[in-house]
Amino acid sequence: MPQLNPNPWFLIMLLTWSVFSLILQPKLLSFFTTNTPSNMTFTPTKTSPWTWPWT
């Protein structure tokens, strides 16, 4: 069964991931701007207790 032989496919996978990580990913990330952090105030939500119908 040739699909169980990892010899050629492992090298292809490593080369593909290295090309993606080193070349394509920085080029793609340069098109997207990251969100600037904003100062958000934390407002806790008020929860009401659960009323159980059988008590």
C-alpha cells in the first residue's frame, strides 16, 4: 500500500508548510490591519437567581 509509505509525503508536507509559513503568510498578513486595542470598562452583569418550580 503506497499511501502508508511516509517517505515522499513527509518531505512534501514539510516543504509546503515551510513555504506557507515563511513566504505566503507574511505576504497575506500585510493586507490585513489588526484591531487597535480599546479601553473598555468592565460592567458586571446582574444575574437573578433561578426560581425552581418544584420548591
